Amino acid sequence: MSSTLADIVVAKDATRIALSVISALVLLAGVYWLLRRRTTRRSLLRARVEEVGDASGGKRGATLCLVSGARDGELVELAPTRLNVEVGDEVQVHPCLEHPAALRLTGTPRTVMPGALIGYGVLLLAAAWIAPPGAAELVELAPLVFPLFSGLLVVTGIGVLVGALRFARASRKVGGMIVAHRSRSGETTYEPQVEYEIDGRVRRSWTGARRQSSADVGKRVCVYVDPRAPAVGTLYTVWTWIFPITLLVLGLVGLTTGAAFLRWW
């Protein structure tokens, strides 16, 4: 075998090994994340908030009464959380590893990143072993870095976008009104507080949405209420979609540019 042909074979094998290792890491991360989410979902318990108190670090604690299953009527503690809870709320909680005697409140996932990572890992593995013509001529692995990063941007954009759509579909939608706002970054953006009625109770929730104007106070809006925590409401605005779409566009541009560069290389 000539030295040139040997170099090409070695470069091709090195590329395949590198992509295989990267795809294995991505797949493991996605599978682990997915299993954690499924374990959490299977362990969810329904509980009613009996008493609420302040905890350290700006968090809140509470006393819960389980309302379903074999532990019906049992009083348990809620691990400190930043999610809003109010007396009388019916929430979904699961065992807390950091506080074995308490239960933990977590919001409904807003992304589908585990599935997106698994899909990305499979694509990388396919790219490693079903190499397109010309891939064997790669002399260095450095040209692969930019396409790999661009692909990660695409995956993240898809995960956030699809997750937002799934959350919007699963959430409880009620009418509400923007009643206040607080500054989030100087005077250019703010976080609105919405007031809405659900389960016969009027609630207020900081939505976490960033807006560019404070002129919307008093505006009627649709509030998307987290099915796991009825005291947590959010708004869907144009900015909800700009972030994932921007990631998608940047990633696709990067992939196109990277593919052209690899072809030229």
C-alpha cells in the first residue's frame, strides 16, 4: 500500500473513530436525560398544599397532604423551591434526592432536548460509517468542528421549539391580564406579572417572559398554566419563538457553510 493511500485510510479511520466517540457521548447524554424524565414522570404524586413558608435563598417551603394512592392523607414536606405555590394548590411532586424526607416540585418540561440529542447522536453515527464521497480525503479533524457545532445549534433550536409547542398544548389555557412588571435588564426589558382565575381562585404569577415595553399593563392575554403547578403561569409572545428559530437559522447556515468547506477541503 502506498504512503498516500495509507494516509487516506488512517485519516478516514480517525474521522470515523472521532465521530463514533462523539455520537456515543451525545447518545448517552440523551438516553440518560430521557430516562431521568421518565423516572420522574412515573414517580409523580398528587398533593394539596396545606401551609406555605419562606425558606433560605429566596425559596419557599410548604407542608403537603398527599391526595392519591397508598399514601393518601399523609403529610409531607416540600423541598425548598423557587416555583410559586399557594395554600390550596393541587400540585404534582416526586421524591427529592437532596432531601430524602421531602418531596420536590418541578415544572413541566419546556423542551424535548433528550429526544433531540438522541436523534443527533444517531445522525452522527450514520455520518461516521456511511461516509459521503470525498470524506476519506480528510487529512485533519479540525474542519469537522464547525459543522458539529452548527448541528448542535440545529438540535437545540428544534428541542426548544418543539418543547414550547408541546407545553402550549399540554398547559391549561385561561384568560388573564398583565397587572405589573419588573425590570429584568436596565430599562429596556421587563418581566410581566399576570393575574388570572383558575379553579375558582384569582392568582398572580411572574411569567418569566422578556418584553421590550411596559405599555402592556392592563392588556388582556392568554395565560398558559403549568399542569403540574397551577400557581405558575406563563405567556407566549413573539420572543418565545425568536430564540429557537434564530438557533435553527444559525445552525442551518453553519451546516451549509461547513458542508461547502468540507467539499472544498
